[in-house]
Amino acid sequence: MTDREQAKPSLDNGNFLFRFRSAKALLDDDDNGGFQELEKQAIYFAKPEQLNDPMEGLSDAFWDGDDVLWENFFKHYALALISYALKWLLHEPDEIQKAKVDAWLTAEDLPTDMFRNLYREFCSDLSSAIEARELAQILGRRTLPLRRERLINLLFLVHQAAVPSLFLILKKHRLVDFELPPEAADTKPVKTTLECWEEIASAPSKIDMPVEEQLEVLSSITNRVSHQLDLGVLTRIGSIDEGHKLLALISRFPEMYVDAFSRDLHFNPWRVACFSRRCTNASMWGTYGSEHRGAALIFRTEQREGEHYFRIKGMAGTADSGADLKVHNVEYGKRPPPLDSFNVIGRLPLHKLKTTWMVTEDGRASTRLSEMTDDLDAWRTRYWNHAFKRVSWKHFDWEHEEERRLVASSVLADDPAPEALTYDFSQLEGLVFGMRMSSEDKLRTASIVEKKCRATGRTDFRFFQAYYSPSKGEMDIAELGLLKFDIGK
């Protein structure tokens, strides 16, 4: 008997991860709707939008810039809008969702001289129409930063001037044969709204709510009304697809742009694999363990300097030997972590960051530039801390899950794990059978494990059975000490 068999580690010592899976996912092949995860030693890393929480990856983003950043912000909005509009013209109504807003785009990324000239002309006209420099100065002096709802609200007002100006230019260059009424281009509502916000921010509050939250609520109401009006438009247009296409450009673009800003400019695309700290929560088994008919995989982690790591193989940009991913404890709270949007534009090369965002065409530099360049190493440390805080926050509603997660991300690929990643069999400590797992599925599971144990010479693989403990009044697990393999035969 080995030393490891004599002193089996406790599953409660914090060194293990539990992953609930259905029997189908673990055992069945593709033809039967499964993934053979146990046979292939595979862990699927999901995109944020594939997870069951719509708030995954959410951050409390705010935009706090001086006049240089805001002036460049309006120019970039014009760039993203004309780029999207040209794709919008080419896509059929039933495929308009494929036309994406590209916030990573810079002027030097434009493919042709004609495209660059169109952008310069549109940017000049829009800047004049909305008096962009004056707006930037007002925003640079504001008392409170803009959060998501207020920024969308502001851009929706700007958009009313931008779209007519855009179509005048597109018609001039014979890219469309119609235009929108030029009288729609009016910058007064933008200035009036900014002045109203500033007046509210500087006046004593009359209600028991922080003034910043008051402004977000007001803007949120306005934005929700806009969404309701959009639904009204769809009910009056014969073709739903035509309606969606129209609204995408005319109404929804400001919100799509704000979301694209966070998606394209802040952090690299990421995927996540979810685990739990323990496996005796009946609700977790019901949700993720196929109504207790599945199993929980027990993974062993490696502890170094107070942190836990798990080696995976197959992630983009890593060696064949794999990479050690840090185990992140999910932090539960009422609000996601705050994020200074202008200070975490980390996906652009420094020269593009400067020319697109931090320095104006006439050479004026933003005061925020030095916050990054004075100590790049310190900025990078803060940047990655923000990145992992964002992907390891969840609302209090999920606290019962006691979640731990692995995050796959790479600066070398837009998708770090398009296929399931793999692990060594030695990292799999054991399995817990669900209370309703069938005997047939248990035998199929044991058969796969036995084959792997024989191939690797393992004698220490552990099986457990989940059950209800009357004495504890709760779910518990018991080790199946008699379920062993004689690998010598």
C-alpha cells in the first residue's frame, strides 16, 4: 500500500475542485449527444454569453476623461459609425446581427484612401454639427464621471445629429440614394442634458440616494423608454427583419458602441470553466448534475505561495506541456467591480493608443496618458488585476455555489479555447456518483476509470457516493472503499 493510500487527503482541505456533469456529457459520444469528457479528459471552457448568468463579465465601467479624451471619443464614435454603416448597407435584413461594431478600429486600420477620405469628411462634419470641442470641454469639467446608462443616453442624442450627417455624405459619394432630414442635426439637446446633469450633481440632494445613482436611474429610464419605442416600431413594420435592420443603425447603435468599447478595447476575449469548492449542495446537483443523475469530478490542484493552480493543455499560445492556470475564487457582491474605462484600454499598441485616444491632431496630450506611461509595469499589474476581478465577480444571488473558476485568455488569439482543453489523468482525484445516477452509468464510469488506471498504473483513484444523511439532516458523501481495481491482472 502506498503512502498516498494510507493517508488520503481530506476533500475539505481547499486543495480540490468539484465539477458537476451529466452522465451524457461524461460518457456518451457525439452521435448520442455527449462529449466523452471522462474518456477524453476534457474540460470545456465556455464563453461569457454561454453561461447561465447574463451578468457574467459585467463591470461597473465609468468614463472619466479630460477634454482631449472626449474630443477623441467623438472622433472614434464617428469612425465606428461610418465603418458599421458601410457593413449595414451590405448585409441583408435577416443577417444584420452579423454586422458588428468594431471599437478596436483606428484610422490607420481603414483599408483604402476612399474609406479614409469618407471618414475624415464625416468626422469633420459631425464635429462641426455637434460642436465637439465645446462638448469635450464641458465633459472634461464635469463633476461626476459618466457610467454606462448616462453615456448611452448622451450618445443617443449625439446620434440624432450623426446619422443625418452621415447619410448626406454617403449620398454625396453615391453610396446611397436617399438622405435624412438635416434639421434633425441639433446639438442643443446634448448641451441641455449635460447642463442638467451638472446642475443635479452640484445641488444638495433631496432624496436618500447618491447623486450619481440618481443620474443613472434617470438615464436608465430614458433608455428603457427608447427600447419600448423600438418595440412599437417593430409592431408597425411589415417585416420584422427590416425593422431590426433599421433600428440597429438608427436607434441601437449608441448602446452597441458602448458595449463594443468594453468588449474590444479593455481586455482580451476569455472563456471560463466553472467548479465548486464542495459537492454536498443539493441545489448544485439539481442544477448542474442532471437532477442528481450525473457525477461530480474531483480535481486536485497544486498550491504555490498561497495560491492554487491547475494545469491544462490545448489553450492558444501555450506549449504542448500545457499551462498552469490560477484558480480564482468568485467574489460575490451587490455590484461588479468599478472600471476606469479610459485607463484600461489595453488591447491597442501604445502608438495607436496615443494617436487615437491620448493625443489630439494638434498635439495636445491627455493628462491620463502619464498615468500609464510613467510606470508601465505598475499599470500592467493594475490592468491584469482589473481583468481577473471582472471575470470572477458574481451577484450575491449565486453565493450558494461557492464557485471557483479557471480563466482561459490569450493575447495571441481572439478565441483562447475554441475546443475543449485537456488535463492529465493524475489530476483527477476521483468521482462522486449522484444520488440518482443509474447503476448502468456507474458501471460505464468505473469501466473507463479502470482502463485509465491500468494504463497509468494508478491504484489510488477514489469513488464516492452522494446520499442524504439523516443524522446531519443534509446531503453528504461516503467513500466507496471496496470499489478498487487490481491492476496487476
